[in-house]
Amino acid sequence: MPMKVKTIGYFFTQALKSILRNFWMSLASVATVAVSLIILGAFILLTANTNYIAQAVEQDVEIAVFLYVDTPENKVKALGDKLEDISGVDSVELIPKEEGLRQLSKQFGEEHDLVSALGGENPLPDYYIVKAEEPQQVSTIVKEIEKLPHVEKVNYGQGVVEKLFSITRWIRIGGIVVVAVLAACTVFLIAVTIRLTVYARRKEVNIMKSVGATNWFIRWPFLLEGIFLGFFGALIASTVLYFSYIIFLDKITAAMSFLPIQRDLSILKNVALVVLPSGPLIGFLGSFLSLQRYLKI
């Protein structure tokens, strides 16, 4: 049978009265949720930025394919076509031996005549810079490249790349675990706070039980109270996270503009979509768990 409008109004009224009656306790509950969600949201932002930096570093992984020095020009071009046909390859760029010599001369400086020092000959090979569509495909692509003709050496920093992928994988796993733990701790804290409210009103609950009130009739005011407290806490947390991240972004951009962090503020929208619903949900779960365990309703 649908709940009557009058009954719903009663639940909301009782929840709001309880919040005002226990103002300081309610304030403590809101503060608990806000602080917990600020920590949770901050770690989500930290994890998102860590993943962003890791992804930026991963995208910079390049495969250098060095050809034999005496490889004919037509074979060099044919090899480029074969590289593009390898599954998982995103881009292929040829660095001719002349360009390689220019880059090397630039590193030595104009005062050094590198061409004359080399007897007027260019001993450098042509080479290709290959990028993968997905960084994890690098090792597979390298194995395919090594099978091709005219390839003398393939260099992609094997040890460094493998360590990089391992570190970024653990960062992502660790981020998920810590966020889950923080969420559980937040539920526990609000449950403890709501439990104090339940304990303070235990006589009222016993009277309601004695006159025949159903379990859910008793539960709903407490659950709505938890939802309200959670919502206000989440609203405060979202506001603090928004302005704090903007300030942090300005400071980091001014001090370390080279650092690849998330400058797209849509990340704050995504965090808000997590934090705002989490507050009422945590308040609901905290109230529900407190009632279930300690009131034996």
C-alpha cells in the first residue's frame, strides 16, 4: 500500500526536528561526513592526476628502429610500409641519416665541424620512430619488428618501460583499494555518530514500539536524518574540493608548468558526481546499520 502523504510529511518533520534538537551532534555528523568526503575526493583527484601523468609518460614511449647503414633507399621506404602494417602501430616516422647527422651536429655545437671530422661521410643509419596505439602493445610490436629485413637494432628502453608499466599498474590498483577503504571508514564514522542520536532517543523508540509502531515507521525518520546530514556534508565537501583544486591548479601551473596534470575542470564535475550522491548514501547506510545492530528492531 502506498505511503500516505501525511505519513511522509511526519517522517520529514521528525527528521528535521531531530537535527535541530540535537544541533551540535548534527553539526558533528555533517563535519564528519564533510571531512571524510573531502579526504575521499582529494584522493580521487590525486589518483586521477597520477593516472593522467602515468598515461602521459606511457604515451611518450617510442620504438627506435635502426636500419643497416648500407640499406638502399627503396628498401628503407618498403620497410616503412611494413612497419605501418603491423597490428597496434599508431604512427611511423622516418628520420633520414642526414637529419640524424644534423641533430648530432647541433648537439656538438657549431664550433665543431662534425662532417669534416668524419671525413666527409655520414656513418649514421636511417631509422624509424614507431609509436604504439596502446603502450602495453610495445613489446609485441618490437617482436614483430625484429623479424623484418634490414633491421639492425630496435631500442625502446625495455627495462625502463617494463618498470614504468608495473608502477602505473600498482598505482591504479592502490588507488582503487584506498578509495574503497576511505569509503568504508566514512560509512563507519557516520554510523557511530547516528548511533549516538539513536541512543539519545532510545526511550522514544521504545515507547513507539510499545504502542505498535512498525519497524519501518520507526526507521524512516532516522534514515531521512542520516540522508540529510550526509547531503549537507557532501555539499560542503564538494564546495571545498572545487575551490581547493582551482587554487592548487593555479599554484602548480605557476610553479611547474611542465608537469602534466589534469587542467580540464571537468574532472571536478566527475568528482562531484561521486561525492554528492555518496553523502546521502553514506548517511542512509550509517543510520540503517546503527538501527539494525543496536536497536534490534
